[in-house]
Amino acid sequence: MTRYLLCLFAMISTAGCACGGPGNGTGGDDDDDGPGVCESDQDLDGYGVGGGCDGLDCDDLNPDVHSQEQCDALCEIDPHSTGCECDGADWPEPEICYTGPEGTLGVGDCLGGLRVCADGRWSPCEGQVIPLSEVCNDEDDDCDGEADEENVCETDEECVGIGCDQGFDPTPDNSSGVVEDEDGALILDGTTISLNVIWIANTSESTVSKVDTRTREEEARYKTGPESEMAGGGGFGGATLSPSRTSVNFLGDVVVGNRAFGYQASVTKIKSEDCDDRGDGRVDTSTGRLDVMAFADHDDWDDDCIAWHADVGGVSDLARAVAVQEIVGLDGVMEERVWVGLYSRSMYYELDGADGSETGREVNVSPVTPYGAAIDREGFMWSAGLSGAGTGPARVNTETAEMECVGVACDHPGDYCYGITVDEEGDVWCGGDARVYRVGTDEWEEVPLPGGGGGFGGAGWGVGVITRGVAADGNGNVYYAADDSTFYRINRDDVDEITAIPAGTGLYGIAIDFDGFVWGIGNGVGTAALLDPTDDSVEIVLDDCPGPCLNGPYTYSDMTGFQLRNATNPLGEYRHVFECESGGAPEWGTVSWDADIPVATSISVEVRTADDLAALGLQPWTQVAEDPPDVPPSSIDDALTAAGIEHGIYLEVKFQLRSGMREASPRLRSYTIESACGPIFE
């Protein structure tokens, strides 16, 4: 920004002393007035008014003169110089003036001013802009035809990774789902990701609870749809929306399906963190089970963590299956999709995970009635079915949006599938008629649970143990929740190896958290059972509320996101905090990265900034780039400016690595942050 030097017009004494601006004298006060500051030194020559000046200045707008002798000598050369005698009758009007070096007038910021003949002497040349020392401000301060030369805008560069002063150091505090390869580059590793959240649908009150899997405390509770759809309480379990099935994405966000018996089927997405402020300058969200915020209409809710709500199908269509999927979209960019299965229509509909809008793709899976869904590593969706004999699970090719029958899954009499999961080797496990589909042999294998593992079997309830939910732990074990209040652990490679562990409470749903604990959720039971697989001990949790902590839970699909992460393609992240240490105004510039990004993988860069570390973690993330399609370098400043965020002293950078194929991983060798934290003038 052009800087005009302004001087208050003052009476000119015979000493020729002029007014000025902030001084920077060296302190050699000729009048020995003691220490102080050079309060008036507009031409920055060290002379002016104040105890810190080197002396008085007879012309404070001309850095070449300051003593009266110099001013007198200048009057002989230029009779119109400051303090020189003049006759007001001869000079009734102001005249244009400029005291800067020859050749600088009109160059860069340098401008001429005006002086007047007043009280018999010429005033200073007021309003002129003369050359000054160059500073980093995109201006030509010294009026030489160039802006910001002489390295005045020299930036700092901080590099992290291979060949940098600081290598990667992934720890649970700064990363998730990534490790260093043998060369020190970051790659994906599915064994280290940790989300620490479980989402439990409270069917009886049309809400879903967010529980921290480590503290075992409920952090928040959310309505799963508009209050207008909850009115009357005439649905299954006493609630109109009747939420049940859940699917948790790689970031811990949940999509919950509302069965809505006799009402409109729908799904709602709720974010686990990084919720978006809806306009009041803060993120408003639930803080616990008793703090449930209003949900007035489809696009009108008070809680900022509710991302979207979408109707799917029509009345009584029953959203009984939900599955989140990461796909490779246009230009190789990873995108989130949500598949919603409607029981009454035998249909699946694909939604955009960003806003809940329908993509237009749908799949008819008749005669299978969707009762749960799970995505495998090849991008196939397996649908549970609950509609009698001959309609076992279906496999959907999500790329072509077509149903495919595998092995005897579509026409084997007596089979049905209640809960469903895909394990780390791609095998598909069914609850109900407990069995596993072996991908390698294209065959189904029965799981011999006690009493024959009975189920519907097409002819009503059978005898023996009835299983509902099923989950794989990624370590070679599969767990069933059974109606005899027992956890059944199956060796995935040898189904005859079965361990029964009493839960001490009713079981229906089951989920594995990222620390390996097994969660058992009962049907309508207000507590949860937590199995520690290291010693097979069971603890009852969520049992410290005045009444039941959970309100009529009925949920047995993927509640933690572990199933999706265990069976499909990976995601990981790495974070690092940078600090502007110079004490000047923080100015974050660009981010560059050196990476290998195979087809169907990507790397994205996000940042957040604040003036202190305590506030940094509370700030929203701003996306800077995603490669592909973006290429380095990318401007952090542009991204923050577009988001209306000011630069803070601290900058946290997050790199996310994604893969659309389990066998492929991007490889981040290093990245560099460029900043200019010196004095910035505007």
C-alpha cells in the first residue's frame, strides 16, 4: 500500500525547524536533554524533535540537511527550500515541490508535494513521498523501479521428510494409519489407524449416541431426523424414525439409516469432528446424552455436527441397510458414496457422501430384501437379506451398479443373512444362519455353533443358538453376538475352533473398536458389554446413568468404522505444527510436496492456524490441495484468504493419504512449508 508522509503544518521559526513523524535517531542529543526518543524525524536522518534525536532538523522532509548552516547553504542553491526567505505577495499560491534524489520523482511510491510561502519563509514540502528503505510489502519503497528487491522478502523454508533437517516421526499423537518405509517415506498402514468412537442407535427415541471407546463415556447424542417425522411415536419400538443401521467412514463420521415404519425412509450423516459452523461464529453441538439439540426440518437443525439429512424412497420403504464407500472419482480424486438399501423395494440407492444428494445410480437386488450391507476390498457390496428361503445374500458390483450372484448365495434354500461383515481376507460372514463365503474357493461354509446354529431357515425360528451381529477383528478371529447372551469367537481359518464367552447381558449387535475390544449391544438393553480379548474378561459399560444410559438400542452393523477399514482400502494422515519464530507478522506462503501417487491413490493437504497452541486444535481445517488433480506448490495464503481466516503464529499441516486399491499406497517422501514471518507493512 502506498504510504503518504503527512506533516502537520506549523509555524516556521528563524531556526527553520519543521514538524515530522516517527524518529529513529541514534541518541546523540546535541542539546543534552537526556535520553529519550526522537519523536519527530520524518525523513529518518536521525535529526528532529525529541531526546533521542541527534539534534534539531531545519528541514525534516529532506534527509540531506538538518543543521541551520546546511539549510542556509541550500537556500543559496535553491531559494525555495524549507525555511528560506520569501515574499508572500510574490507567491500567493502553493507550488509543487520535491526534495528526493533526482530521477526518483514519479517512480514507485515517490510523489511530489506542495509548499507555501507563509510568514516570510517557505514551508516544508508537505505531502511528498521520498525514497525510503525497502521493506517486504509489494511496494517500490526506495523508488528505483523494483519492488521488494535486495532479499527483503526472503522467506523461510521448513522441510519435513527424506533429505530434510527433520524426518517423519509418526506417533499416535501426530498420525494415524501411516508408517515409514525402509527409505523413510510415509506410506499407508492399516494396522495403526485409530478412531476411538462407537455410534449406537437409540431406536426408542430416534437418536444416535457417540461414545468414546477409550473413556467409555457418551460424548454426544443426536437426533437422526426432523422432529416432524418423530411426531406421534407410532413407529416400531415407539419411535417414528426408528434408527438402526449405521456405517462409519474413515474419519469417524456416521451415516445412520432411519427405518421409519409407516413413515418416510431416510438417512442422516453426522460428523465426528471438524464440524462446520453454520454462521454464528462457533461450532454448536451436543455435549452429552442429555444435550440433544433441535432438528426442526430437513435442512434446519441446530447441531453443527449434523452434515445432512436425506429422504430415500418413500413411505414404509424401510432403510435397513447402509454402507459408506470410498471410490476413485473424476481426475483420480477420492470421493465418498453412501449406499442405502430399502427393504420393501429390494433396491439400493447411491448418495453423494458430501451432501446426501442422489447420484442417479440404483440397483435392484430382488428377491433379496436389504437387511444390512458391507463393502469388500474389490469394491463389491454384499447385502444381507431377510426374506425366507432361497434369497441369501447378494453381491453388488458398485462400479457397474449391477447385482451379481456368487456361488450358491442367491439360490441356496434355507439360507438367510441377518448381520453381515467382510473380514481382512475378503471372506464374507453371515449372522442368522451362521456361515462364511470363502472368496478363494467360491464356496459357502457352515459355522457349527452350539445347537446347530439355528435361524429363520425359511420355515420360522429354528432351534439352537440364534446369532445377529457379526464382526471380524483383523487378527484372524470373527465374533458373533448370540441370543443366549454369549460372545462366540470363531477362528476364521478353522470354523470348528469356537470359544464361548458369557456376556452377562443380552446381545444383539457387535463391533470391534480400534484397540481390539469387542462391543456387544443388546436389543433394548440400556448398557453395553465390553470384551477384552487378551483375557476374555467382560465389563458392563454405559451403566452409570440415573436411568438406562442407552434408550432402546437396536443396532448391529458397523458402529466403529473398523469393519470398513479392516476390509477395504486404507486412509491415513500425518500432522505437523510449524511456528513463525521471528516475532514479525505471520505470513504462510506455499506448501510443496515430493510424492509418488499411483493410479487410484491421492494425497490431500489441509491446514489450520492460530496465535496460540491451545486454540490451534479448536480451529477448522482448510483444504489447500488434493493431488491429483492439484500439483505442487499450492498457496496456503490463497486457501486461508478464501476461507476468511487470518494467518496465526502457529500453522498445523495435515497430509492425508488415500488409496482406492488395498494393494496400492501413495508415498510421501517430503514436503516443504514456505513462510515470511518478518515485518509486513501495509
